[in-house]
Amino acid sequence: MKERVKHILKNLDAYFAGLLFAVTMVVVVLNVFMRYFVGHVFPWGEEVATSCFVYTTFIGAAWCLRTRQHVGVDLAVEKLPAAARAGMQVLTDLIILALNCYITYLSVLFIISSKIKTMPILKISSVYLNASLTIGFGLMAIYSLVNLIQDIRHMGKARADE
């Protein structure tokens, strides 16, 4: 039981993104069913589905970064010696970290500028939707930092092996 809880907490981002994706699918399927068989839709369905999908996208992207699941083209890098490959990985991590920190900063500015805007049907502040940017890119910045630290350690081992 303890291991299961540990696993869930370690992968909370993946479970949360999966839950939001499930909510997206349920709301979309429910609205399609309602439209074709009942002739009525839930007016809030589109906003809920869109909001959940946006969160799924950004939190899912953070999970992909954490687990290094993003697609990369490393044909030329694979031809380099181990120490040079490790150095390229660290350089890549630094660039990704800088970009994620900058986009997180921009997303905070975006949230501040959109405080007064509300969603048309639900009448809730669009801050709740736009917060997905800050959460997603904030997580990506944290995961980028963790990857950078791991790759710097790996780079030291790669140099020692040569």
C-alpha cells in the first residue's frame, strides 16, 4: 500500500493530466450524445472540456519533460564521444531551463493582464484557465533544473570513464 501511494505521489502530474483528459472525453461524448439524441447540449460543456484539455496539454508536456519522453533528433549527437554527448545534453538542458523560466515569467504577466476577463458561460475568471500556462511551464522549469543537475552528474561520470 505504501509503495502504491509513493508511486501515485511520484507521478501525480501524470495522474492529474490523465484525470483531466478523462473529464474532457466524458464531457465531449456527453455533449455529442445530448446533441444528437436529446436535441439539447450543456452550454458549459465546451468551456469545461477546453479548460481540462488545456491543463492536460501543459501538465502532460511537463510530465514528458520529466520522464524525457519528448521527441528529439540526436543523430549527429550520437556520433560524438561520450563526454561531448554529455556536454551537449547539459547545454540543451540549460537552454530548455532558460526558455521554461522565461515562459513561466511571461505566463504570470499574461495572467495579471487577463484578471478582468471572464469565461462567457461559466462566468469565472479566465485566470483559472490561464494558470495552466504558469503551472505547466513552472513544472517544466523545475523538471529542467532536475534534468540539468542529473546531466551534470552524468557528465562528470562520462569524463571519468574516458
